[in-house]
Amino acid sequence: MSENAVEYAIELKGITKRFGTVVANDNISMNVRKGEILALLGENGSGKTTLMNMISGIYYPDEGEVYINGRQVNITSPKIALELGIGMVHQHFKLVDVLTATENIILGLPGPLGIKEAQAKIREICDRYGFQVDVNKKVYEMTVSEKQTVEIVKVLYRGVDILILDEPTAVLTPQEAERLFRVMWRMRNDGKALIIITHKMHEVKEISDRVVVLRKGQYIGEMNTEDSDIQEMTNMMVGRSVTLNIERKTPENPAPKIVVENLTILDEEGVPKISDVSFTARTGEILGIAGISGSGQKELLEAIAGLQKVENGHIYYVEEDGSKTDLMNLSSRQIQQKGVALSFVPEDRLGMGLVASMNIAENMMIRSFRNGPIVEEGVERNKAEALQKIKRGLNPFTDRKSPRKLAETVVEELNVVTPSINTPVKNLSGGNVQKVLVGREIASKPKVLLTAYAVRGLDINSSYQIYELINKQKEEGTAVIYVGEDLDVLLELSDRIMVLCGGRVSGIIDGPGADKNEVGLMMTNAEGGKDEK
């Protein structure tokens, strides 16, 4: 038994994990103490997820030793991890929508359901840590915060003393995040060990006791949170000084570019996702859209891009001469030709805008091809050359040089990790796929940029690059509509902020000087919002 058995909940010694020739974790040794909240930091590809997957039983280390409460163990499955008191709450919840909170919490446990006994135990857990759970509520009726609470109670119900939380506040309002932090502090004070993975550095500073940093699969170091600051943590993660230095210039002579009037969108069951929404997006400004997940952000942007059926209302594109074109009379391709670019990063990044089997350069070519064939110089006069291209399976009227150059630019400016621009995007990591998607839309120099969750899952360095590119689009006169999950960034980046709650506009306020808590309250209350400015 380890001499630190009483203090350490987890000890990792020389942990190495390889995937073919790639070393995901390289001889990592670290520990997690009982009664502490440890923040695990690192850029995309640093090995955080792989390491946590080994602790939670999804992967098994190639080398090294794992100790739980001072005893060496072999964690070969999630079931064994649970038996050892280890639980992980993933960012994307694993709940059955048609079941109640109670049924989800006890689902998979041996023996009869015992609903009444289970509910009594659930209430006991809730009273102990300060959770609020309606034990009879169906999951499909719950808010995101309620679903997350059920996930946490589910692992606590199984008796875990070690809890791993992956991006737990990604879709929470500031008030909901504060409630979660209070619960985490109670669990820490109860002697439980908690590991939090997050890219929100201000949360790391607020919630954690200690920080461990990984970089390129290696353990870089650790620090006590109270003895450090956000800049020092960021520098250690990246290996150099990195700062977000966005100069939010006041828009000069902003003119209307997208005018939305009384827009209503229904889902497949006829339930309103957007209700009577009106606003104006202007040239040379960033209009931020704040709202908890599912408030209609996705549907709104897709409607402007011509990808979503509209029940009622109008969406106007203001031409250079001031005249208006109703985008609802145009196809999505015609809207794109107007200069409206949609950069939406879904959970399945390959499901929208990119073709998995095509390489980076070919995915760049999709946009230029849809905007009309670009004739190579001299091809139309050289039938013999065109015929040879056709025989080789090539389109003689498609410009292949420009997309390749664009691919090289995106790879260089956004530090896309890839063997070459000829690599199929399905072979890239999720974060690098995202860079290709966002970079392509921004590089098209649109007149209107619709961007949603552009930095979802990206590390802090990559996120800063995306923020700076978006701000540059604004400075070049583009009308930018920005949907983001990090409210602090939204406040810093946006010139105006429109707050959505349940598909309705709570209010539209100025970005400079906006109060985070005020915006958070507006995100949960559709009544009494401020008028558009």
C-alpha cells in the first residue's frame, strides 16, 4: 500500500498509452487528493481525455500503474471503475428521454426497481449536497441544468467517491454554474475527489484547489490555484505567452444588412422553436446571441441561411443600394451567393458542410464550385486539354489551384495538425476538423457571417485565433452574428447582445459594459427584457 494512501484518492505512476505510432500519454505521473477539486488543463490533443478514459475504464494503459485509495488496481471496464468508486459525467448526457429522473438514476442496477426506496435515497443525496431534482419528471421535460444534475446524482447513487466532470458548465447560465460550484464544494468538503476538465480559465480559478497541466501527451507541471493566475496557467498549457487581445472598435456608420421581422419557426411537432423574433444585424459589428442550449439559436441561424422552414415572418437582406431582398424567396445556394456564410459547429462536425472522405483542399473547393464553375485560363480554348482532364475524371471547368491555396492558408493560420492538405478530413481530430470548417467560411470573405459554437471543444490557443479572425471580419465591414457558449467571451467580443429564452427575445443590450449576471437572468426569463438598441 502506498504511504500516501490516506491522502491520495488516485495515484498514476508512469502511465503511457499508444495508438499505433501516436503516443497519447507519455510516462505521466500525477495524483488526485481526497477532498480536493483538481482542474486538468491542456490544449486539444494534450492527452486529457485519454488519461481520464483510462481512469474511468474505457481505455487500458500500455505501461504504468494505477492506485486507488493506495491500492494498485487494474481498471479494465467502466463497470470496474464504478465498483472502485469512480464515476464520470460526460459533456453529452447519457439519459433516456422518456424515463423519469428516478428511472434514469437506477437504470442498469441489479435487482427489482424499488422506485419508492430509490426515491428516498435520491432525496437523501439531494439534501446532503444541495441538489434540486424532481424525481418524477421526465428527461425530455428537463432543462440542461436539470439533466446534468440527474447525471451527477446517478453516479453518486452508485456510491462514487471520485468524480470526473467533462466541460460541466458548457451550456449553463452563470447562475446555474454557481449552483453547480456550490454543490461541488460540498462534495469536496465531504471528502470526495473531483476532477474537472474545462477550457474556461476563470472557472478554473474560481472552482479548483489545484491545477495539473498536460502538453503533447506529457505531464508539464502543477500549481496551487490560489498561488497562480489565469495568465500563468495559460502560458504553461501552451508553452509560451498567449493573450486574448481583442480591440473592440466602435462600429463606424453601421448599416442594416440582415433584418428579421416577426420570425416564427416550428419544430416537427408544431411546437415553436422561435416565436415572433425581430432584430437587425448591421455591417461592421458583431451581434452576439446569448441563451441556454435549445433556446432557438440553431434554428434562427439556419433560417437566415435558407436551411430551416419558416412558419411566419420575414428575413431581409439589405443590398448595397439600400433595397431589400426577402431571403425566404431564395434557395440556400442563392443566399450563399449573396455572401451569407453559415459556420455552424454541431456535435457531429462532419455532418454539416464537410465531406468526410474528401481531403482538405477538396472540401475548400465545395464552396467555390457551388458559387459557379471557375474556368481555368485557356481551358475553354483548348478542347484537347479539357478532354484529357475528363478522361482522368477531372472537371475541366473547376479551378483547383485556388482551393488548394486556400487550404494551405487555413492550415497555416489556424495551425491545423495534418500530414498534408491531401489528407481526408475524416482522419483529422475533431478540433482540427472544426478549424477547417470555420476557416473555410471565414476565408470566403462573406458579407454576413453566421457562426455558432465556433470554438466548441477547442483549446484556448485555437479559440483565441478564431476570436481574432471573427473580430477581423467585423473590422472589414462584415455583419457578424455570433452564437457562443462562453458568456465571458460573448460579452468581450460583441458590440450588441440579443438574449433568447425559450425561443423569444428577452432583450437586446449593448455589449460594452454589459453585466454578466443581468444577461444570465435574461437567459432564463423571457419577460421584461430591454428593447433593441
